[in-house]
Amino acid sequence: MTTSPTVVARETYHAVIGMEVHAQLQTVSKMFCSCSADYWEAAPNSHVCPVCLAMPGVLPVINEAAVEQTVRTGLALNCEIAPFSVFARKNYSYPDLPKGYQISQYELPLCHDGWLMIDGDDNQPRRIGIRRAHLEEDTGKTIHMDGVSLVDLNRAGVPLLEIVTESDLRSADEAYRYLVKLRTILRYLGVNSGDMEKGAMRCEVNLSLRTAEQATRGEYGVKVEVKNLNSFKAVRDSIAYEVARQTVVLDSGGSVQQVTMGWDEDRRRTVLQRSKESSEDYRYFPEPDLPPLELSSEWIEAVRTTLPELPDARIARFTGNYGISRQDAEVLTAERGIAEWFEEAVRAYEGSPREVANWVTGELFALLNTQEGDITALDLSPDDLAALLALVDAGVINRNTGKRVLAEMVSTGQPPQAIIDAQGLAQVSDEAGLAAVVDAVLAANPDAVAKYRDGKTSLLGWFMGQVMKETRGKANPDVVRGLLAKRLNTQE
Ligand SMILES: [Zn+2]
């Protein structure tokens, strides 16, 4: 069965949602040893050493690059960076955790009290508090197959950044937008690949419902956790499902139980994983094998200077300086590489940046939809796009031919002028030559001419089309339009 609970709410409930995201950092080596952190598709247990295998007597060493990436992220999320933070042992027992504990941060995280802006459901900007962002290590992986369980420890010890929000999210859509925004920022910073399919970002949601009256009294409902969400869609769907499920429970006079749920993608519903009674006590204590992490304000400020321009600032600059629409600016800044490609084209082009934005978001993105990869992976340089636009502006080719040439540029990597020359695509603006074509088209279609002169002036477009067909699309449309108007509006 894949039915969601039907909701006919007697009471209006408001969702209170918090989110935890685990993001793998893009360091060369693991968090506490020198094993390569790039384990994707590597043979099982080939990226391991005595430290990440938890052999007796080994000592962890803090990966400085992971600390720096965490601080970069904290600064980008407007967090306070703790000058003094402490690693802690989170004790639990699981086959993919050879030490029997995970090194994490608990009472004193590296980053805390930040925020990130999203568009709220009411289209107003909403500030989502970031309670903390701390550093920890990833676990290994247990693989169940053919009746046996296998453990691969390549992932064990990969640096993991946990980013925890305040309970500021109010709906499945807001949660989704938060994740999209967060991923964009992490990718801009170069600290995370954003690749959900490879498990580079994993999400957990906590959610409770309350009535407006409870909200006024500052009260909260019972919190349910949903863990192991491996796609943004699963986050959105599981929240929508839980809101509906809890609404039914509350409306029927029941009470929501404090539990941990998982998401069953096939059945499209949350499933119970753990009740409150069986919830674990991790017995955190400070990691005795590692010193506290002490960061000087000079070092933190030096990291701050390495921050790139972030998406919000870039959107503001694109709309303000270039006069492009917010919608286009959002599309163009969704990936740092695209934004930088676009700006290079703007610099190389003498016309309006809006024109570049139109071509990139219109023609070029349409071509990309039929191709693998993104704009930066194309064999097309920003300079060549600028050159193409200049050729259209100069009337060497018309706009429609320009689109054809662009498609050719994308598939062959050739510059526009070479394609125009090789295929004889240069626009025909010569008035005498075009007049002969116009006259021939009019002579061949006396009925249409008569209708036009009877008042059906919308036929002008059809005549334009005929002339374009005769000239294989190369005629200068302005010249053709002028010639047609002159001929058709002059009664013979
Ligand atoms: Zn190792």
C-alpha cells in the first residue's frame, strides 16, 4: 500500500522542523590518519591503516585541512568560530565502527550560532538559525548480501561536517529550499561535492506539530526524528508524510510518541526504527588522545579572506549591476562555475549583460538539456559566445542563424566565424538581391497578397517565413520586413 493518511484536520497544526546535515569534507586524507579520503569505487578495505582500523596503541592526528574547511563553512554560515573547541568520544557499538566510538564534538563545537537565509513559503526572506556546525569522522559501511554481512572500512574516518539548524523550518518546502541553499554554499566553498548519490550529504529531520494556541504559550509538541534521508526529495516527502500522519493522530485524540523513524522510499512512508525507551545514551566524554583545538583570531581571519563571493551576494550584484532578472540571476548563480563562465562572457562582450544572460539561460541551457554535463564542461569558451553575439549585433548573421551557429559551436567546439564561413551562413542584407526574392514570393502567392490587402495583415509573418525559406534563413529580417511592407502596402 502506498496511501498516505487522509487529512481532514479539525485543528490547524503548525510544523516545527529542525535539520541535521552530515556533509563529507573534500580533504585529500581522512580526519585522523593519512589514508586517502577519496574511496569511491575503491576495492573494499583498501583505504585503511592501523589508525582507522582502530588497532591498539594508535593515536589520531587532527587533519588541518578539515578544520579549515569547517571554519570556512562556519564563516559562510555566519557562525561564531570557537577559539577553543574539544573533540569528544561518542560511544556506541556497531559493526562498521571498529573503535566502538566515533570521534565527534559535543559540548564545545567548532562553529555555533549562525544563520542562513532562505525564501519562506510566503515568499519573504526567512532566517534559519544554525545552532552548530562541528567536525567528526564518518563510519564504515556494512553491506548485507547473500545472507552475510560484510564490512568495508574505506569510509571510516573520512571527515564529516555536521550542520544542525534551530527548529526554524516550518514546512517540507522550506526544508527543501534550505537544503538546496546549503548545498549550493558548500559547493561554492569547495568543501563538499553535494553528490547525494555517493552519500556525500545525508540528512536527518526532527519534527513536531503544535496548535497556534500552543505556539502562543511557547509550547512544543512531541518531537519525532526521521533519520538516514539520502535525497532532498526524501526529506521533503518524509516531512509531508509525518505532518499528515501526526495530524491524524492528534485529531483522533491520540498523542504522538517520541520515536526515531526511517523513510521507506518504496512504500513512500516513514517506518519506526526506535522507540524512546531504546534510545541510546552515547556517554560522551572528551577525547583523551587529542588536545583541544585552539584557533587564533589571526588564523580565523586569514581563513575568512579565502571565502568566495557567495550566491546571495552574487545574485544581488547580477541584478543590481547587470540589470538581469532575479530569476535569471538565481539560475546563473546556482553553480559557481556557471556564474564565473557567465561573467567571463559578459566581460568579453561589448553589449548588454542582459543579452548574454538571455542567450545563456535560453539557448545554451536548452542545448545543455540534451547533453551531459554543465556549461563549464562544454568545449565552448565564454569568448566564443561573446564573439557570436557580436556577429549577430553587427548583422553578419541574424538571430535565428545565431542559434544554429551556437548549436554547431557546442557540438564541434569551433569558433562562430569559422562555422559561418564554412557553411555560407552570412546574412544577406543586399536589398536588390532580397527584393528579387520578395517579388518572386509575392508573384507565386497572389491569393495571399489579395487577402493581405483586404486587411489580413497578420499574413506578413507568413510572407517573412516564405522569404526566409527561399534564402535558407539567411535573409536580414529587417530588410525583408521593409521590402514586404513597401510592396504589400502599395496597391498596384
Ligand atoms: Zn587510515
